[in-house]
Amino acid sequence: MSTHSNGMPVLPKEAYTSQEWFDREQALIFSKTWALAGFQEDITEPGQYISVQAGLNNIFIVMGRDHRLRAFHNICRHRGTQLLRAEGKTQKAITCPYHDWTYDLEGNLISVPEQEKEFPGIDLSCNGLKKASVDIWRGMLWVHPDENAPSIVNWFGDVEPYLAPYDPAGLIETEEGYSKHEIKANWKIIVENYIDGYHLAHLHSHTLNMYDHSKIECEFIGPHFAFWEPLADFYAAEVEKVTPMPLIPGIPKDRMGAWVPMLFPGIGLGESENSWSTFHITPVAPDRSIVEIRTRVANESTWAFTKAAMASASFWDKHLGTKYNGDPNVDPMSSGDFMLEDIYACEQQQKSLQSPYFEHGPSSKHGEKPVRDHQSVVAKWMESDQ
Amino acid sequence: MRNVVYPLRVSEVISETKQAKTIRFDVPTELIDEFHWRPGQHITIELEANGEKLRRPFTISAAQGNGRSLQITVKPNPDGIVSKYLCSAVKAGHQLNVMPPFGGFTLVPRSDHQRTLYFFAGGSGITPAMAMIEAALEDEPRSKLYVLYANRSADGIIFKEHLEQLAERYPSQLEVRHILSKPSMWSMFSPWKSGRISKDVILEYLSECRPIAQDAQYFICGPDSMNNDVRGALQNCDVPADRIHAESFGGDTGAQTEVTSVPALLKLDYYGEAIELEVAEGQSIMNAVRAAGLEPPYSCQSGICGACKAQIKSGAVHMQARMALEDAEVAKGAILTCQSYATTPELSVSFR
Ligand code: FES
Ligand code: FES
Ligand SMILES: [Fe+2]
């Protein structure tokens, strides 16, 4: 494998193709970092719970009557059966489906059927559920497998100043903004595509041209990637009039644009002048990942949205288009949808890794620096062997 | 150092309500370190009345820093000689004998954390809360503070304006609600609720004041009856005991249980010095130690302030009251010597 003067590749090809790498990443990265578990509004009532996968750990979050969330490893202390499935609502206790061991919402084991006969002398207090950590940050739910995890503020604090100056918790989720994609590519390829500034003006020449890619400000802050670019001049000039959706309040005029950070590991945000979304990559196999996108917009009336869409329609007809003029049903490059353009690019790269003729090409000095930096971050986490 | 009294000059006396006064002190430069305090701590004031030394703890009602002085806020207690004297006779320029800050009911701000801090204050119980609130607003800016403040009527609310100003200045960090048990019909002030703090009120309060930061801590400082009600109501809402921190303010300390104490041989580790002495039946450890001519630190003598804290190394004691100690401390052997009576004929206790 040839190494270019610019330091590519940082990670070997196997990092994108081998099961062994994948397993080590699950243990060393995804089981040791804060994982996105959903939106704050996913759990609003006492007794309500959701369960999520964080690397090798299945964790459930449940709300107590004090409206505080608790997180536990979703494993019965008897023989390990999963306690809660997906999402739902429980009363004051959690009962294992297998032998009906029952825990309270603090995770204490409170009842064991036929205790006297089958478990004489058992100390229930030694068999409580294993605790995990949960917190809310930027309107999102986060879990960490470790009960004594470093605080979420510690983990994200340094990158916070580089994010949009509004509070996402004040926005409302839209159904149209939800999508889930199964992508035939390693999670790192998707991350690299997300943070690659070089491709924006090319792959998305007709779909993301409302931003000025020549004025990108981006850098890694610890393991997290921060990114901002301003609106393109033609759009900025009359943004109040031609924004296709109501503007999100709180952005100073001279910072109008898009904040597009990639939080580690694999949690992208798209924080723009009129929408806010999470781009959550979950690795499922070395060559397969799931991306789930959820979107929030300004808390305005339906009428405000209709009005903005109508008022701006002709403007955007003029300015947006497709990269190629093929059949949008067959060719993603003719779809006019930047997401499909990206998926196409990622899957093609993954495929080419299989070819015996594949060789890493030169990497661009500025636009692709984040790609190399991200590989270094991953490499660093993979070294830690606890 | 540990049991020293300093004369401090009173710099200012402020009337907070008809009854409550705030007394501010000048701390001379050479005593700044000695009088460094954490929010929630107390100082002890010593007075001489009829040839007898009286010591009483008072909670410091401001956080250190930002130009704030050492201050206590006092309401005259009908049978409290010291508090009555402080509220009626003390003027700016007077000297008072003061012992340095102490006490374990503190809040240490953590700037790199986000927490949800609940304060349930009753009457003059706002004093430690006030110091904690100021400290958390300034030094823990990501945390959210919810204050529920119980009083009889609006004109008895200590720090009413100060709290309003803070809530205006830190709108996303601080939310204050009032509950009045006997609101005056002529008052313009409309509280969040009237009546007592009941289970239902707490349930409603918690569902309206939800934690964003999931590290939630609950501080209760009011009269015993309120503290018990709030603690019970919180536990009824699944709040784990180790997140609840309570301190008693005013009101009697509840029925004292009959002590079955025994005479004992007490082996003391008194700041590194080994001393043996006798404790009589029905005598508190504190009194036995003082009777032997030693000067251990103490202040309230009713189990509230924690000044007389020591560690029990062997043997056992019965504690009549232990408000000043958290369960975890008791588990590790902490005792309040003013409240402790020997229940084994031999015990060893260490003062540090
Ligand atoms: S495995 Fe849960 S009760 Fe047996
Ligand atoms: S002197 Fe205050 S608790 Fe003992
Ligand atoms: Fe892209």
C-alpha cells in the first residue's frame, strides 16, 4: 500500500472491510462514548421507556415520577434476559418475561417468585440492575454504558461554541423530516463524506448551492468536527423573503448559514437557518450502516410554513436543479436530492474497496483534511485497550 | 485554629422583613483565609450573658465572591437569647465574637457539569439556599435551579426582591415559586400556591419543573415538619434518598426518644493526642469531653449544625438527633458528639 506525502491513508483498508475491526470499534469506541438515544420529547411521562443500543450494550431509559430519567443495562440479573422491548410504558415496576423477577424504577430487585423455596438466603440488594448514565443535551437524549461516565458537558462542552446559537429544544419535530436509510457502506465512509468539504461544490453543485462553500470554517475540536458556512450571496440578500421555511430565531444576521458538525462517533447535526436535524449513523456490519434522520423546525403555524413555501417557490426553481439531466428514478445524480447523491458516492466507494486494483489516491490539502483528521481520531481510540 | 473565636466588626445591619435582619461583617485581610466559606456553611456567634458563654450557629446567607461580604440573616427566635440580641441590639460598628465557617450541608459548584438543583426552602431556611443559589448561578452556569419557597405570608418573605432580581438576570437558569400558608387577603402578591406543601403539591411541582440535566439534587431547608413532608413527598415520587439533602431550620426537633445509655470508658483520639476519660450514664460524649477540660468545637448543641462531628472507631452510641449528617456519613462512622450517648461500656472516638 502506498502512502502519499499528505499522510493518506491513516487507516488501513481493513478498517473499512474487516469484521475484526468492526468488533473492536464496537468495543473500544461505541461502548465507551455517549450515544444518541433520541429526542427529549421521546419520553415525557413517568413510566415511559425506550431502549437503545450503545455499542455492545442494550440500555433502557425510563422516567420516574420525579420526571428524572434513569438508565439501566437491559439485562435481567437472573439469567440475562432482555427486560424491556423497544418502547412503551410501565407502571411502577419492571418484570422480566422469563421468570418474573421484578425491579423497581431505581433498578432494585424487589421480588423473586418462590423466593423462600428456590433462593433461600438470597440478598435481593446485591441483584439490582446495572446502572448506565443518561442525560439531555441540546434537546437530545444521550446514554453512556458507564454509570460513572464523564459528564456530557465535559464531552461536548468544547465544541458547543461552534454550534448554532439557538436552542434546538425550542423547535418542533416534523414528520416529513424523518427518514431512515440502509447504506451499503462502512460508517466511517459516511462520516468522511459528511465532513468532506471538497465534494460540496462538485457532487452537490446544484443541490446545496444556497451555501457559500468558499467560506467554510471548520476544524476538529477534540474528537468532534465543527463546521460552518454562510449563506450564498444571492440567498443571503433576501433570506427573510425567500427562505422556504420560517427562519429559526436567534441567529445574528452576519452568521446566517449552516452549522454541520459531526459529533463523535458518527452523530452528525445539520443546524441551518430554517431547520435542525440529526444524522445518526449506526454501524451494523463492516460494509453496512443505518442512517436515521430526524428534523425539527421553527415552532410556527402551518400557515407560516405554507406562506414561506409559496413565497419562495419561483425563486428556488431558478436556483436549484440536478447535477445531470438523466432519469431521476434511475440515476441518483439526476434526483436533485443531495442525500441520494451522497449515498450513491458512499456505496460506490465501499464497493471499490473490494477490487484488487483499489489504491488510495491523493487527498486534497484543505477540503479533505477533515477526512484524514477523523481517521486519526478513530486510530487513537482504537489504540486504547482497556 | 479549630475552636478559636475572633472579634469581627459589624459593617452593616439590614432589615429584610419586619423581623429578619442581615448582619454583615468586615473580615480583616489576615483572617480572609480563616473565614473562607462554602455555600451552606454556618458561623458560630458567641455571646456572654450573665457570666455564661452562649454559642449559636447562624447560616451564612450569601455566596463568597463578587464583592459580597460575610453575612448572616437572622430571625428572632422567641426563646433564643442570641438571635433576639442580634436582631435588636447589634448595630454597625459593633464587635461580635465569631468562629470560622463550618458545616457539611454545602453545595460545591461544578463548572463543567450540568445539574438540576431543586431548593425547597421554608422561612429562614432560605439562608443556606440563598448562598447556594448565588454560587450555582455564577459558577455552574449550565445548571437549572428551581426554588420553591414556603412562607406564612408575603410580608415575611426574606430576600423577595433579591430573588426576583436574580430570576430576571438569569432567566434560563433560575425559576422561583412561592407557596404561602396564610396569605393575607390584602396582599398584592400572588403566590404560585396557597396552603401547605403536600404530596400533591410536590407531584404537581415536579411535573411542571422538569429536570433537563438529569443529575438532579434536592435541597430541603425549612422547619422539621416541612422537611419531613417534603422528604416524604419526594420519596413518594421515586426520588432516591441519596439525592435528597436536608437541614433543619427553626421549629422543634421532634420528640426525643428515651436514652438508654450506659457509663463507659471513652478512649479519645483528640487531634492526635490519646486521652482516656469516663462518660457517665445519661451524659453526652460532648459534655463528657468538655467536663474533662477540653474545648472541642461545638455550636448548636442540638444536632443541627454538625460542628461537633467526630468519628466513632469502636463501640456504639445512640444519637438522639442527627439532622446534620447524611446517611452515608453515619454509615462511615460519623457521629454528632452533642447528641451521642454511649451504649457500650467501652468506645473510642476520634476528633480531627
Ligand atoms: S432471566 Fe429474568 S427472571 Fe429469569
Ligand atoms: S453542636 Fe451542632 S450538631 Fe452538635
Ligand atoms: Fe454530501
